Amino acid sequence: MAFQRFFLLIGLLFSFGSTLAQSNNSLSGTITDAQTASPLIGATLYLTDLKRAVTTDVNGQYQLQGLPKGRFLTEVRYIGYVTKVQAITINGAVTANFALAPSVTEVRAVVVTGVSSSTEARLNPVPTTVVGREQLDRGSATNVIDAIAKTPGVAQISTGAGISKPVIRGLSFNRIITLNDGIKQEGQQWGDEHGIEIDEYSVDRAEVVKGPGSLMYGSDGIAGVINFLTPDPIEEGKVIGNVSTNYQTNNNLLGYSAYNAGNLNGFNWAARLSQKVAGNYRNDYDGRVYNSGFRETNANGYVGLNKSWGYSHLAFSTFNQTVGLVEGERDENGNFLKLVNRNGEAEEETATEEDLKGYGIGIPQQRINHFRVASQNNLVFDNSRLTFNLAWQQNLRREYGNPVDTEEEELAMRLRTFNYDVKYFLPHWGAWEPTVGVNGMVQQNRNEGEEVIIPEYRLWDAGVFAFIKREFGPLHLSGGLRYDYRRIKSDALFMTDEDAFTANPEEAAETKFNPFTTTFSNVSGSVGATYSLTDNLSVKANVARGFRSPNIAELASNGRHEGTFRYEVGNTALKAETSLQADAGLTYDSKHVTLGVNGFRNNIQNYIFAQKLTSVLGGDSLSGDEDDLAPTFKYVQGDAYVYGGEFTMDIHPHPLDWLHLENSFSWVKSIQKNVPAEMKHLPFTPAPRLDTELRVSFPKAGAYIRNWYAKAELETYFEQDNVYSAFGTEMPTPGYSLLNLGLGGNFANAAGKTRLSVYLIANNVLDKAYQSHLSRLKYAPENPATGRMGVYNMGRNVSIKVVVPIG
């Protein structure tokens, strides 16, 4: 990895050593209320591609100095008003005034994921949803995926409260690209019980692209892309901060986060320190679920320069989590069992009340440490722009399952990845906006534990692409092509007569992994259009080809690790998945109603999934140690197609703009071709979901309360009986409904400055006992006292959040 660090250092020296001259280009103007023409104090104007921001003064005026020449998208924001987006050409001293309308809906959010440069969401042909800071504050979550899981078309595969994996339109695992500030997050994401190593408190907004993302990011983009973005750099001359806390009653979760950011003469920085601790969650059927607690300690931030030549930032993050792994074993009375050390032997005994109440984490457990350092750079020339991002990250995942020696690392995998991403935004060819680029990664995995379930390997891949877009009045076109090449080299591993691992074939008594080298190459592409029929009505369509190379677990896994209920076997004969997805959508926005309809069909060749194996006697094929046998699953593949869509409707009857009735419906079906009926539906397909929310919100109440709201929400999950039932792989799940309530707002001083923000959220108010169809704990052992299969999801949970701004 030394050469990767060398290139990272060269990138940093080049970016920070840039001595391009300052310019005399500037942007200034006023931001006012469109109805009253009064100035808006503290409104923000943000240049997305330059990461430059400014707020208005007491007269509603703003000014940005030292800007590069070019055409850039501006985003004007103010709480309680519709965000305004406008492209502005900077050349000399430019004046631009903005009049904002009071907010009914937020439909013009700027997105930066999956496109060449910042683009309005409504103009992006690929369906894209932005989950903003306000929406995140008004919800209650236990991890970063849980925080966005109510987005239409999005779901989560969960393993208790601490571990969630995203699902987009019925596809999950390595079919979704997760980005952290635009850089691919690389951990052991192939595992069922491997969550996303991103601090929930660090996320300012999340952009969800519901469609193939292979064009811009390569392999793994069949389902879509989720980009978690930290707060934008603040304006020149300011230093700010905040402290936030969160308490949740169900599992006694305590969360704290402290944030500081500043910008002095172009030198800007941000730093955050967060901590979260949670005990065992409870529900009406299981009581407290033993070993379902977790704790996190995270830090992240950046330092950088923003000048007329562009910007250069050096960012870091460290994510550290310890999480209990629920096994769900119980005694004859239905009480959970725990593993203990009894006279040097591992035995089971009933968990006590003290075990269930505190913040202790038992055996088995896993500890995750993810460290990342990234250089993010944007150099602006007269008619073009170059961005290059370099990142190095290390993911260390350790699992502990021996109560006799609680520090024995039964499983330990150290994954190191070097990412690179270079884009050149060429000068415009008339009205065409072309972009070319190259990105990829170099990756290495090492095993350091007592057990091994995947081999050590080295991975190298690279992709080149070209993208272009253009506007023809109301018609917006975009598309591109990409070529990728990936090479995976896996090492051999053997076992001796003493059951020790060795790489020497002469000492081998048994082969654990055979060596192999495999390559995958693919062409992907996308073409789409958005047409504005009127100011209120637009239609869009997109066709994209994506692909996914098999991951190392699918190719070569051989073993069981704690927290799973199966023994997995890889298949080196697997081919790459390819997909062809067609999307179509319609958006209508008026004073009284906002309506969105999106439909899709995704044809997938060589879809990879784990299938349970049967023994010669007809029962489950069991593998593993004699005292720890588990059902055996082998990775197989076949052709499939997935189709469905989302429907959203927000009724806000004018002039009652404070009243909202929001509805969204998501559904997806996944079909495997040419197979028996019990194998027809693909695993992990989410149930249809209907969300209905009634909300009232007001800009002020009295002299000291601002932007307060109250809401009631009903989440309805329909029965899911379209399951992969072959070999007992999946079971149907009955439908259920959850009632949630929320209340919150800002407390301000006489001048209107926020001094305190408070959010009160109650989820599952009626304490409904239910099992999500995508909960892996649903397949935990049966409760012998009740006959119920598995462990149920979290019961009633009341959350209170307090955010105190500083500076």
C-alpha cells in the first residue's frame, strides 16, 4: 500500500501547493420575500460545485468575492421558503437578486450524485430523492440507514437496532453503492450483519438515486446510489458550532454530538465528535432482547482552502462500534440464554434481569473500526474544471464468540482500500456540457482471526467514462457510456492435522480455499430525458445498463460467523450480473397538491443469491463444527426481473398552507425466470408499504417559537407472501400498521435567532408486536414457551432530541 500513500501525498501537495491567482469576479444582490418584498435576514446562497456559501445581512444583501469565471448552479435557501435554483454565469462583477416564495413543498432540491455536476432533482432523468437535515431531525433512528428507510422506494435489512443495510427497489447488499461525501464507502458490505460505517450525526443530507449508478461509479450500482453528505462549508468570516443530544426510551439510547466549523480568509474547517450507547431493546412478545445493545464513538471533519481557483479539502473520519449479536436461544420458559464461562468450559445459562437492563454487551459481539482519509479537490480554469478525489480507508471487523476467552478474535478481517476518482468537465460544445473521467480502487483483505470464512485477496479495478447533457428549452437530455475492468486474485489456504491454518500446501490435510484469479469486464451506459410540459408538470424517462461483479463472499466463502443463522459456500463459477432498467415518472406541483408517480422495470441477467441446500435424507444440509451446526447455503444465480414503483401525494389546500396530508406508496415484485413456483420470488423483497402523514406547521407562534410542527403518521406494511420458499429459505410475513407521533420547533430570542431546537418523536405508539419481513432476527430459533418463531422488532419508543447552536 506504500505506492497508494505516495499518490495520496502527491495529490495533497499538488492541491495545497496551488498558487493560482485570485480573481476579481464577484456575485452580489438581495434576497427578499416574494409576497412582501421585505428582506430575508440570514438566507443562504450556496454555489454547490464550488462549495462556497454566503448569508444575507440585516438588509437582505449578500456578496461573494474572489470567484472563478464560469457558469455555476446557485441554490438559495431559507427556512419556511421554497428553495430557489438558478444557473448564473460569473464573469466580472455580477448582480443577481432573488425573491423566495413561502414554502408549501420542497421540490427543487439540488443533487450532486450520479450526474456530471450539480443538477436540480426535478431535471435529473433518474429518480432521485433528497432527505434533508430537517427531515432527519424530525425522525427517530438508531443508525444512519434507519434514518432514511422511510424514503419511498427504500427499505432496510436489519439485525436488531444497531445493524441495518439499505434496500432500493427490492435490491440490496453489493447492488447499492454507498458514498461518503462522494467517495465509495468500502467495508465488508457483503455480509448480512455488516452495517454502514457512517456516523448518523455527521449526515447533513442524504441523496438517494433509485436507478443504476454504474455509469459514474462502476460495479455494484445495479440498484442505485446513496450519497451521505456532511454539512457544507460555512461562509467567510464565521465560526459556528452546536451540541446535540438524543435519548430514546425503549433501549435507553443516549447520543451526544459536538460540532465546530469555521471559515477565515478561505481557510475552512469542520470537526465533529459523537458518541452513542444503547441497551437491549424490548417488545411486547419477547420483553427485553438479550444482547441487542451497541455503542459507538466516532469523529470526523476536514481542513481546507476555498479560493478563486477552486477548493482543496483534506477530510478524515473514524467510526468505532461494538454491537451485540442476537442469537435468540431460549430456555423452556422462553427466557433468553447467554454464553458463560463455567470452569473453563463454554455453557449456556438463563440471562438475568441485570443482564437485560444495563448497557453491557455479551458474547457473541462484533467490533468495527473504520478509518478514512480523503483528499477532495476542485480546480477551476477559464472554461473547464478538474476534480480529483483520492482516499485511503481501512475497515477492521472483529467478532468474538468465546466466553472462556472474551478477547479471542474468532474472526478478524482487515480490509484496506485506495480509491481514486478524476473528472474533467470540458469546455462547453455550444449548448452541450461534456464530462470525462476515470475512477476505481485497489483493495486488499487480510485475515487475522482464529477462524476464516473468506480468503485473503487482492482486487484491482478501473473504469473510464464519458457523460454529456444539454437543454433544449423545456427538454433536458443526459447520457453516457463507461467501460470497466476488475481483477480479483485470491490466495490458497489449508488446514493441518491439528486444525491450524497454513498457506503451505505441503502441510495441508484439508483445503479450506483453493487459489484463483478471475477477471470481469463490462460496458454500462445511460440515456434519459426530462420534459417540462408546463411550469407545474414534468415527465421524465431513463434507460440504463448496469452491472455488478460477484463479491469475494459469493465467489469463495466457506464458513459461518457469529450473528448469522447459516453456513455459506461460495461459487467461483459465478458470472457478473448485468441489468437493463427502464424508468418513467411524472411530477405535478401546484398550490393545492404535489403529485409524483414513478415506475420501473429492471431485467437482471445472472442474478446471484444464496440458496439453502438439502441433505440426501431430505432435511437441511448442516455444516460447521459438531456443536455449532447451521443450515448450508450456496451461492447460485439465474435470470430475473424486478418491477414496481412509488406514488407520492402531498395535499396542502391553499390558503391553508400550514396543513399537509402526505401519502406515499411503494411496492416491488421480483421474479426469477424459468424456475419452480417455490423459487419464483427473489429473497429479501420488501413488502408493499403505505405511509400517511397529517402535519401542521407554522413559521412562528408568539415571540419566541419558530418553525414549529406537529404530526401523526401511520405506517402500513402489507402482507408479504411472495417469498423464496424453496428449502425453507424464507417465510411469509403478515401485515401490520404502526402509529407514530411528532412535535417540535425552534426557540428563538427576540431578534429571531434560534437558541434551542427540540424534537419529540414517538414511534409505534400502540406498542405493536411485529416482525419486519426484512428482519434477519425473524429467523432466530423458536421460542419454546410460545411457539413463536424468531425475535420481534422494537416496541414503543419515545425519542427526544435537543440541538443547541453555538456562535
